[in-house]
Amino acid sequence: MGTIPFVVASKCLTKLGQLIEDEVAMTLSVKKDIKRLKKNLEHFSAVREDAEALALEDRWIETWWNNMNDAMFDVEVIVDLVMVHSQKLLLPPRSVCCSQSMVSCLGELPFNHKVARRIKEINQKLDEIKINTEMFSLGRTSLEQFHVTTVDRNKTSPIDEPEIVGRQIKQSVDEIVKVIVSSFQENTSSVLGIHGMGGIGKTTLAQKIYNEQKIRDKFQVHIWLCISHNCTEIGLIKQAIRMAGGNCDQLEFKEELLPLLMETIKGKNVFLVLDDMWQSDVWIYLLLSPFMRALNFHVLVTTRDELVLGQMNAKHIHEVNTMNCHDGLELLMKKSFQPYEQISEFRNVGYEIVKKCDGLPLAIKVVAGLLSTQRTIAEWKSIRDRNWSIRGLPKDIGAPLYLSYSNLPPELKQCFLWCALLPPNFPIQRDAVAYWWVAEGFVRKEHELSMHKTAEGYYLELVRRNLLQSIPEIVDKGVSTMHDLLRTLGKFLTKNHSLSMDGESNGAISNLRRLGISDAVKEIPSLEEHKCLRSLLVFNNKNFKSVHKDIFSKLEHMRVLVLSGTSIQNIPESLGRLVLLRLLDLSHTEINKLPDSTGSLISLEYLSLLGCHKLDSLPAGLMRLSNISFLQLEHNAINHVPKGIAKFQQLYNLKGVFEGGTGFKLDELRCLPNIQHLWIEKLEKAAAGGDLVLKDSHKLRELGLCCTVASTQERIRYQPDEVERIQQVFDMLIPSPSLEYIFVVGFPGTIFPGWLGLKPELTMPNLRHMHLNECISCSELPPVGQMPQLKYFQIQDADAIESIGTELLGKGVGNPAVFFPELEDLRIVSMHNVQSWSLETGNPCDITKGKFEQSLMPKLQRLLLSGCPKLSALPLGLSKLVDLKRIHIEGAHELREVVDLPAVVWLKVKDNKCLRKIFNLGRLQVLLAQDCPTLDQAEKLCSLKRVYMIDCPHNKEFENCLAGQGVVIHVATDGHNIFLDENLYNQTGL
């Protein structure tokens, strides 16, 4: 599939071709050397595809391979420096005096000399590397290119549950659950262990046990902690508190957190999973003492080191054996094909491939990801006949993992290896990693796709190949993690130029190119000596407080700089020397200003200042950066956005911008042809009377329109003339039909803008998500039921609404009309004055003819009703919704009964002061009730399996209504929320 040096050489060849044709660049005294460099690189397009594998087995070839990679890094840097310099020469000159202009011209001479010298050095290095002709396949002149297959996120199916296949693992689950339940019944706490080598399925087994119905029934509190190398004591305690139902957001010290953990689990039955334990100290010296306060606790530990289990006094150790070939084949076929595909002819060769995976589930899944791209028997046989015996890999890394990596297109190889820089178990967000990969130069331009969309395709391909593991709760696969064995493989393959610091001691790397520092690193290394550094990633490390004022003068290769969540307060002026910097993430830092030199970052494409609560201004020079495609200004103290956003022709994502004074104007939005994500804040400051500024934004997918809302309980009230002006501003912000997500926050008018309140289906035919928050004066809801694609609708804090009725449903879609035809998730939140809610469609024939099920919300699955204290009854129409499975009702103090919901399987009722009765929910399986002081009646709940009651004083009467049904009932009176992971989106046990 090609080598990474090949793709770097190809990219640089394209740029060099542009430079040779560029007359401005060729005024430099390096024309001959650039042409020679181009000729040299053409030779490197023929590097052998197996060169990296050969380097693993032969030290001499490894040295050659490292030298070549080093040279490719240097080539890319020098080519980009020349490209940037030529762009500078094309920029319009600033007004300078004659003597300043002469100095500027003389300043070109050192640069020309420096570039000429460095290109000569690189050419000499490439000449030496070319001497080894055995490492080149000179007959090859081209490479089959990898193309991204676009995936509609809204049509992707939910993530599968953990791959549980075969009788073997099911027997293991039953065995361990039996031991746990037996100990629970004996009222004795215990530690149990799952031991086995990496990738053998320990975590998958623990997940299955964690989600087992018997475990859910017995224990009030379930806690899952991943004990990676870089975890911190503070982080673990906080995670434990949150999963136990406590709140620790305002606490930062262990001395404060440990007593809160003790109090949160005191007197409860607790099931704790410690996943991937490497040392017993975390349990013995940190967690054991607080968990002794629980009524009963049982700890399940997964580890590769059996000594850890001995030190923790585990009473039962389950040894995870390799997967047998029959179960392995079942897993392989499941991960290689869709359920509807015919696969019988692949089984024989699949069985032979499984045998080569040595019974390791991770290896089988990763190889299955590779096989899923091979659609013929011949291609499967080609994989089977590859060299599966590769020397030189780390002890825990099997050949199947490397084989799956080596078969990746070179663009995906770079992206995969880059993820190994991130801390263990780091949540890899699709949208963020796409920008990182673009900034690194990994993403190749596709004809009809933006670079960011292409990068998202790379991410989804790595997920599909099982090289990234998607997090099940995120249904569109938008967040994933990297298995520690795959991360070990990535770190090993990049060990000569990249370093990920996880808190352990790491050896020095002479030409370090990329450095990742996790929050577990207590002593930040000196950066001055790493002059070749191109990526620095520091995540949430409070020990990172400052840098030397001249530091960036020595790091001219820097492309990606992430200091997110650090304690840094000042960014020195030397930042402006980073002319190759493409991504700068200073989110959630303590900075109070950006240096004026920010305007010199000519290559900058991504700038995030999210959550910089001390930052109150932006440098004027920022508006000179024409390559900006991502600008995030939300949740900080900035009071003025300079004029000039219209110059950012590449802008793809703009969040937190606002109009004011002599600065930014909404009219500038008309000049942004590529904008896809846009959030406009402080619209109460905007001037009315402009054009329809978004009418030509044909790529716009997400739009946030926000007026300032109070941070306290007091509402912000505007004068009538202000409201009229704001109404006019909203009227000129008609979105384009491409819109998929809209957020309207704090709109103060009495009637929603016409484009939203009259026929929104014409304005936004593709809209999927709508959030209307804190529109406190609007007395009537828009006809959202007319929208053909809407999947998610939230209305919150609409104080003027007293009833919800036919106006929300509108005229429906089609003939016969269907109201909310695609809606899956409905949220009605903090509607303090709503007294009634009706789902009458206005057509009585719908009910009399039995068509109601098809005409109203036929796909609604989840309903959240929270903070509606005056609502006295649920609408009768809810009983006709055949897909409505999960309902959460909270703070409905006038509601007296929840009745006639035949499709609902999960119900949570909390803080409903007058609720007395739950009746005729024939499919209900799980009921969670909290702070319902009058709840005492239950009837016709024939499928009910589990009930949790917290602070419900009439729990005895309620239990009596369920007598003889075999329902498992848990009762608590301590005020803490239990089963925090039980929510509208969690499908556990159902």
C-alpha cells in the first residue's frame, strides 16, 4: 500500500513543482538546488513497500530507514519554509519608510543563504541514502491512491455492544457472576481477578460482567475505573465520585475528595471494576480505605500481572485463555461482513487466518478490519499467505497487528501513528483529530470534499478497521480510544522521532519531531534542545505554567501547538517566529492576552481560545492571517472582535464571534463561502437593516444564534425598541437550506422570526437537530412538526408558553399528514409556566380510523420532561406512540399519575411532589424513582424487573402493590442519585 516516505516525497514534489514555476520564489539564489532536490525526491517515489518491515529485522536497514525518514522530515520543513517565504513576498507591503524597506530587502539575503545551505545539506544526505539501491523498486512509478468513502453520520447504525461470541466467554461470565453473587449473599466483600496477556479480551469480559443483569440487580452503585499508566489520583477519585452519583466539580485536592467519596458510597452495595491494573498501590494505598465505608463492596480487577492480584488478596482469579478457533472464526466473520452478506465461501480461508492470530481477540478484530476491505477469496488468500512471522516487534505485539497496520494506505498510516502520541485512553474526538491531521499535512485533497471532511473519512476508516475503538455511548462513532497494544505498536514504530510522555522516565531522542505530554507528567522537560520539534501536545497538565520568552525562536519547525487545559499565563512574543505553525490550541488556559506577534503566524489555520476566561482582547494583527479556517472564541472575556473576518476566505468553523462598535460586522459573513459551523453571540449588540447575510452560505451545516442570557436566576429584559431591533437582526439571518443543526439561545422577541415560526420546512428542509433555549418571551412555538428530517428537538426556558398544542405539530408532512415523521428524541426542559400539553393533531379521523400510530411521531424513542412544575397531565396521545421506549420525568410537581404507556420499557421519575400512581405500563422493565414523596400506587406493570427508590417515604406501600411479581427492589434514603449511568441513552439490560 506504499510507504510514508513515499507520500511525503510525493507531496513535496508537487510543492517543488509549484516553486519552480513561481517566478517570485525563483528570484532566490536557490533555483538550481531546488531543481536538484526535486530530481532527488523523484527517486524516493520507488522506496520498497516492505522497507519498514525489513528495518524491523535488520539493524543496518533500520539505520537506513531512520536516516531516510529523518531526511523526509527535513525536506518537508525546507520546502514549506520556501513556500511560506514566497507567500510573504506576495503579501501587500505595509506602509514603511525608505530606509525600512532597504533593511527588509537586505534581510532577504541571510534567508537565501540559509535556505541554499540547508538544501545542499539535504541533497547530500539524500545522495548517501540512494546508494543502497536494494531498498528501491525502480520499476514502480505510481501508487494506487486511497479514496475516502463518505459516510452519512445520521444514517450510521448504533455501535455494537462488546463483541461477545462463542460459548467460552459466556461460560466465563456465568462463572464469575456466580462467585460475585455468592459473596454478596454471604455479605462479605471481596476482590476477584481477571488475568491474561494483552489483547486477549480481559476488558471485554469485564464489560460483559459489569452489564450483567444479576450484577445490576444486586448492587446500588457501579463504578468503572481505568487504571492506565498515566492516571492521576485526583482523576481516579473524581471519576469514582461521579459514577457513584456525587458532585465534585468544585474540588481539586485529595484531602477534600476522599471524604466526599467515603460519604457518597457509605452504606451502599458497590461493584467496582479496576481495569488494566499495573500496580496494586492504587487499591491498597488510595481506594481501599474509602471503600471500606461501603455496606458491601466487590472489586473486579483486570491485569496482565498476576502478582498484582496476589498483593490485592484476590479470592478468585479467572485465567483468560486464548479464543478457540471456532469462536475466533465467528468473531472474524462478524467483524468482516455485514449481517446480510453471503459469507459461507470465505469460512475455510477465514479459519486458516484465525489460526495465525494465536487466539487473541484483538488480533482477530484488527485483521478482520483489514479483511473487510478485501472482497474476494483470492484477496483473502493473499492475506493468509503473507509473512506472519515478523521479527523485531515488541514482545506483546503480534504479527497480526503489524500486518493490519502495514496494509493501510500511507495517509492512514500517518494518522494511526499520530494517535499513539495521545495519552492512554484519551478520548479521540473525530472533529478535533481531523484538524490535527490537516495541520500535520497528512490529508490529501479530494476533488469534491473539504480537507476536514476527508480527514473525518480517515478517522471513520480507522474505526471501521478496528484500529480505533469507538465509544458505545456515541452513536455516530464520533469519539474513540486506542487499545494500549495498538498504541504500543504506534509508539514503537515512531520511537526514533516521536515521544509520548505518560509519567514514566523516557530516554532522549536526538531529532525529536513530535512530543506528547500527559497530565501525569510532573516535571516538564526542557524544550530548547529539541530544535526539530514540529508537534507539541500538552493536555490538562497543571504543571505546565510557563515557557522561556525566546523558546519559539528555537522551534521554527513547529506545526501543531496544543497547550489545552494547562496553567500557562503568558505566551511570549517569540510565538510570531513560528511561520509554519498551522494549529494553535490555547483553550482553557490562564492567558490574559495574545502576543502582538500572533499576526505573523502566516500559516495558521486553527486557533482555539475556548474557555480562556481571563482573555479580554484580540490583537489587531490577527486579521492578517488569511489561512484561518477554524476560529473558536467562546466562553472568554473578549469584548471586541476586530473587523476583518471577511478576509478569512478559508473559514470553515467560526464560533463565538459578535458585532460591536468599530469591529466585526454581520455583513462580513456574506464573504465566507466555505463556512460550515457558525456561532454568533451577543446579537443584542448587532445593528439591524443589513442584507440576508447567510443566503449564499450553501455549505452551512450548524448555526448558533445567541443573545446574552443571565448567569443567575434573574432574567435579562430588553426595552421594546431593543427587542424590535433584535427581531430585525434575526430576520436577516435566514439560514441556507443546507442547515442540519440550529441553536437559538436567548431570543427576546414575542414571536419567532418568520423563517422559523411560519414554514421552517421550506427554509431548513434538511434540519436534523433544533434547540430553542431561553426564548423567554415567545408565547407560541414554531410548527416544528412540519419538518421532514428533524430527529432531535429541545425547547427550554420558554417562560411565556402556558400550553403546548397543535401549533407545535403544524400541518405535518405529506398527504396524509405525518407529524414529526423522523423525530427520535424530544426534550421539554424548564418550561416553568406550561400547564397543559396536547398531541391532538386537529384531525379526529386519525384516531377514529386507527391511524394515530402512523401519523404522529412514529419514530420517537426518548422523551425528557424536566422542570415543568405546573404541568398536571401527560398528553393522551403518548399512549399511541409505538416506539417510545424511554421516559425521564423530573420536577413536574402537579403531575399525579403516569399511565397508559404501553411501549415504555424504562422510566425515571424524580422530584415530582404530587405523583402518586404509575399504572398500565405493560412493557416497563426498569423504574427509577427519587424524591417522590406521595408515590404509593402501582398497577399493571407486568414486565417490571427492577425498581430503585430513593427518598420515597411510601416505598413500602409501593412495594406491596408489586408483591408476588418477583421484582427486585432497591431502597435508599441518603439523597444521593444512584445508577448515574442509567439514562435516556443507556441501553444496558434492555
